[in-house]
Amino acid sequence: MAAAGKATSDRSQDLLAKTFLMYKAPLSKKAEASWLLRTETLVADCEWLLSLDSRSFFSLLSDPSAAAWDMVDSYLKNCPRFYERPAMEISFFNPDPLVSNSQRTVHRLIFLILLRAAGIGVQDDLCTEIQRVDVPLLCDVCVLFGQENEELVKTLVCGALDAQPPLVAQFIEFTRQVQCLMSECGRATAKLVENHACYDARALASILNFLVDLVVTLTRMLIFFPNAAFIFEHQGLAVSVPPLYCDAVCPLCDYVNGFGGRTDIAESKGKLLYIRKLLLDFFNSLINSNVFERLAAFRSDADASREIMANYFNLMRALLRFEGFAADYEFEYPFAKELEKLFGDNSVSCFDHEVAYLTDQFSLLGVSSQSAPSEAVPSTPASSPSAIGRIREFVPSYVTDKQIEELLKRFDGSEERVVNAIMDNCFEDEVAGPSTSSGVAHDAAGNAKAAHSSAANDEEVEQIYEPLRTGKKRGAAQDVVRTKAEVDMLKGFYTNYVQTLDVEDAKAEYSDEYDDTYED
């Protein structure tokens, strides 16, 4: 018995003493002999590890002095994110077949090791001895293996989160770190494009590779992590996407296009196209999860439905400040089409003015984003003193002429919509003065200036995305808050008054009964 125990101990020591090669990514798309040789050794190590019995396998992976887990971790950290099918279809990463085949062999074996370590497909309590799983590792697993092994990866991630509850708190902290990295990426991009006359291929590749890794990771987390969409929304990650798009993706596109004559920018253009698509898809997925799916779940709760809709319209309204992102998002996901998902909910009638305003603004973005030069953006009708005077008779005294003029421009000169908006108090920001969440920024004097975006000013971004307020506005002390019946009565007076004016104007202008205003 003593001899058998000594033999087992010696074998364990031999296992722990075994060396493992660490994974290194290919340095180029061409097959290099040194990389192929290293990969062959790595494949042999993985196959040997999988051939061990359960006790030896788990003891080797759980022992901190052994290098087996370091080999697995080196692959998760260093494997390029470009081997998934969508990236390959864009053809910005098209490696030599020898490189691709060797890579896929290692890829499959590492995944089998992870599945066995997680206890998936086997009945073995020894897997609980491995406590090296953290959120970054789970993110790497989702990115590298999620596309072709969705059910297995989902089982692996959910099992890890159930077995280690602290991982949920780590996931929230990881989300905050991602937001910091987004800001850093914006600053790195600004530094790169500052010297637009010099093409820095190395810095450009570094930023693009980071963005590819980031957006693929976020997309996969949304699929595989339970409640990821809610956590992203709660941590403000959704509102960080438009600034990242405007501060990093758009400037990088301009930077790359500025060197269109170079022969080595095709890969950069492909990566930017891929990043752009994933960011837009990610943002839309967040909206679908946190708005439309939640509305379906709270259909019977009117208050909850109104709150969800208010947050949705406030978010879409704030997008107008980030014109580059809003235009591309409107092109991919037209607001009018997305709005159809809300028409089945009775609560949407409470936001008629918001719907009308956003529909107009996004339709203008859709027209301006089209490449056809013959299609011009419709001009905003100018407000007249007579229109302001007519509106003045039906609105509280604290509303100034300048504010009425601003609303007339916003509602394309529709006096009735302006009166309804003011009396319903659906646009508190507009009534109070120029809004920082509108598509046009204003200076201290109220003058319009060019729209801008900045991911560095976090307080400003938070202010832009604050929840929509729907309470009644009391205005100045001398103003009296009117009841709903009084508001409806004033609306009726105003509508009849405008119709009467229209009839009188028509009689004064035309001597006959035939109106040829719209004759060709």
C-alpha cells in the first residue's frame, strides 16, 4: 500500500512539473514555420490533457503551481477575434489556409477543455475545485466560442454565475470599466486624427483591434449573460454608445478615407464597417430588450408602460444631439418602423406630441443621410408675429415670444400643435427655454450653434439622458394651473378660432368659389 501511495504521489508530481507552451497569435496572415511548430506542440499538449482521468485532469487545472490553466488562459487572452464567420465574410481578415486550419484545431481543443472543466456533459463533482473563472474569462469564452456553440456557451456561463454569485457583482463592475475604456478610446482617437497629415498605421490598428474586441464582447454578453440588457441600462452603458460612435468611429472613418490612395487601408475599412454594424445592432438590441420586451411584460400595468415609453422617447430624443449616430441608426432602423411596435399600447396616446416631434426629426435625418443630391432637406417655415400673437391668447403668460417661436420652428409652423404642446406640458424643456437634449445646441444667449458630442463630459451626457419628466408645470407664481377641462375648452376655442380665420382669409383673397392654390 505504501508503494502504491508513493507511486501515485510521484505521478502527481510529474503531472504538476509538466511544462506547457503558451499560445501566441499569428503575426501575419501567411504561414510561418515557427508559429506552425508552436501550434503543433500546443495541440499535442491539449490532447494529452484531455486524455487524463478526471482526478488528474481537475487537480492539474486547479493547482496554481501548474501551467496547464495558464496555457488555456493564454489562448483566451491572445486569440484574435477575427476568426468568426461574420468577420471572415467581410474579408478584412483572410489568413493562409494553413494558419486557419491550425488555429481552428487549437480552438476546438481549448473549448473541449473548458467544457470538461465546467462539468458540462459529465457527472463529476471535482469540477467545483476549479475557482479560476471570472467575468473577463467568461466574456472571452462568449466571444471566441459563442457563435457556433450557442447552447453550450450559454450553459457554461449560466452555470458559472449560479455556482459563484459574486460574479454578478463583478459583472456590474466590469461594465463600469468598459465605459471608462470607451472614453479612453475616444481620447486615443482624437490624438490620432489630430495629426491628420500623418498616417500612423500602428496606432490605427491598435484602436481598431480594441474596438472590434469591445463591440464583439458587448454583443456576446448581451446574448449569454442573464439580465445583461437590464444591467447595461442601469449602469448607463446604452447612453455611452452614441458618444463612442461620434468620438471614435466617425473620426476614424474620416481619417481612413483621407488616405484613400494607400493600398494597405482595405483591412481598416473592413474593420470600421464591422464595428459600425455591430454598434448599431448592439444599441438596437438594448432598446428591444429594455423597451419593447418590457412593454410586452408590463402590458397590464399602465403606469409602468408609461414610464418605459417616457424613457424610450427621452433616449431617442437625446440621440438627435449625436447627429452622426442618429443618422446611421435611422438608416438601419427607421424610427417610424420601430414606432409601429408601440401602436398596440394604449399608453402611447399620452405621447402624441413626442411621437410627432421625433417622427419629423428622424425623417429629416433619413432624407439628409441619402446620397441622392436632388433630394434636399425641407426648410423650416419661419414664424410670423401674427402667429405668435394668436398663440399668445391661449397660453400662460410665463411663456415668452421667443419660446413660442422656437416651438413653431420645431412643429413646422403648426400653431395648433404648439398650443397643444404648451397646454399639455409635454415639452417642459422647450417651454423653459432652449434644451440641451435637442438636435441643435445653444449658447448662453440662446443662439443656435453647431451640434457637438463629447464622451469626456460625463456630467453633460448624464444630464442629456435624464428621465423624461411628465408632471404639470406650474410656471410663475402669478399663473394658475388650469384643470384638464379648462385646457380642453381652450383647445376647442383655439381650433374654432383658427378655422374661422381660415374661412375669412379665403373669402377675402378669392372672389370665386374655386381655389386654385394647388394648381400646377
